[in-house]
Amino acid sequence: MKKVFELRNVSYRYPAGAVLSDINLDIYEGERVVIVGPNGAGKTTLLQILDGLLPARGHVKAFDMLLDEKTLKSDVMYEFRKRVGLVFQDPDVQLFSPTVLDDVAFGPMHLNISKDEVLKRAEKALRLMGIEDLKDKHPYNLSGGEKRKVAIATVLSIDPDVILLDEPTADLDPKSRRELIDTINTLSRKGKTIVTATHDVDAIPELADRVYVLNRTVMACGTPREIFTDIELLKKANLEIPQIMRLFRVLECFGYNCEKLPLSIDEAIAELTRTVETEGGHIHLHIHEHTHSELEKLKSRFDHH
Ligand SMILES: Nc1ncnc2c1ncn2[C@@H]1O[C@H](COP(=O)(O)OP(=O)(O)OP(=O)(O)O)[C@@H](O)[C@H]1O
Ligand SMILES: [Mg+2]
């Protein structure tokens, strides 16, 4: 598989102080990678380095190009901008035109394509985000969730190979969040490489082939299952587990024998189906002598997190 990003011993400091150090990271073509970590961990900084916006120290390679200070100021970044798009954490940074349509058409307008094609691309992006009815509105007058959707559309209209998303589900209502996750996965199936920084642990099993746990440096990297079943890591990184996984941990206190802890609804359906089928058509739960103490322990661990 081709590498899209390769970072070796990368560090970054703002004038106020060091933020990232000794970052080693690889992202491959077509992968869905999630970056998770507490507030101030450096997720946004890292995405901006991947987007070629911040000159970091160390080895940052995107495709086959070294992103050093000289490259970042050179014309080759024009091609790079067509291939990599970042949706900012703060949508206000991304929206500056008099109408939503102008904002979403802004990227394709700089791609050397016909006006018709620009409009087609913009309308397709609006449709993908389900916001055609917002197109004549002033971005300033939108709700938080609407702004988020427009900001995502401004990047989708460029149709980049690599999409970097900084907290894309923040401010979205449950239905919009669900639709966005589906849209991201549809784009992934079309071959896009998708890197998402998020606190939304419930979304991680649905948005990640691989997860990087970040706190100023890379603390761990693995599949969602590897990350969420590493109790020591969860404690060290102050990381929550998905709700569905918590529920099955609770069921275990009631004697449920879980073969493989489900991380998502689909996995929960598979797990429950397996149990019902192998245990004669029903699921057996009971309160045993350790149920209450195990539940207490479990709850204090969740609270601790
Ligand atoms: N422009 C800046 N100048 C100085 N310090 C900054 C700047 N931007 C971020 N920082 C600092 O760098 C650290 C990492 O910030 P960053 O925004 O990358 O974290 P994050 O993981 O994205 O956090 P969050 O989950 O809150 O979005 C923070 O301590 C922050 O205060
Ligand atoms: Mg951030």
C-alpha cells in the first residue's frame, strides 16, 4: 500500500512553548485513521502539519514530497492543496464569503475548471451534506451545526484524495452526526484517505481502521479494539470507552459470557445473535455473589475516566 504521510521524530513549538515532540506516524492510501487525545493534546496542531500549514521540525513527508520550510512556501503546494483538504475545528475560520454557495464554490473555482463544473461540484458537495437549502444564506447567520456542515462541504467540493477532519461531529445533532459518519464512510469506500481528530469515542469504531492516541506525543497506535481493550493505556491516556462496550462490561457482571466485547451496534448484534444461538434460544443473566462488587468496581473505573 502507498504511504500518504510519513512523519519521523517530528516536533512543533509555538512561540509560547513546545506542543508536539517525537511524533512518528504513517498513514496509508485509503485508510481511515482517527487521532484521539485530551484537550490540548496537539491534535489540531498535528492536522495542520499534515495539511502543510505549519512548518514542523523533523521529517514530514506527504506522498513523495518532503514538507520542509522551503517546500511549504513553494508553488508545489498548489498541487498539494488539490490533493489534501482540511476541515478546521472552528468553522468560522473556513467561511468568509457572502453566501454559502460562494464559500462552497471557492475551492473548485481555483482548480482551473469551467464555471459549469465549479457549480456542479459545489452543488454536489451541498447535496452530500444535505444543505442545498442553505446555499443562498450568509454563513455568518447559520447555526453552529449548519456552519460545521458548510465547512465540510467547502472541502468536499475540492474532491481531494485526502480529507483531514478536525472534530467533524462537534455541534451536530444525532441524526446529522449519523449522516456525516455515513458520508465519511461512503467517501472512504470510494478510495479517499480520511484522517479524523475527535473526542467522540463512540464514533471511533465506525470511523477508524487505525487509531493514534496522542498526548503531545504518540502514546499508542492500533485498531480500535486494540486501543479500547488496553486497560492500562485507557487509564494513562484518560480515554473513555464507547458506550456499547460499557454496557457489555455491565452485562458481564451479571454473568454474561462475552466472547468478543462489541465496540459498535453491529458488533453487539453479532455477539447477541451468537449467544442466543449457542445457548438454546435465550440469554441467561443472573445476580451472583460478586455482581454488586464488580458493578461498583466497574462504575468507579468509568468515573475515574
Ligand atoms: N496559535 C497558538 N499559539 C500558541 N499556542 C497554541 C496555539 N494553538 C494551540 N496552542 C497550544 O498548543 C496546545 C495544543 O493545541 P491543539 O489545538 O493542537 O490541541 P487539541 O488536541 O486540538 O485540543 P482540543 O481537543 O481542545 O481541540 C495547547 O496547549 C494550546 O494551548
Ligand atoms: Mg483541536
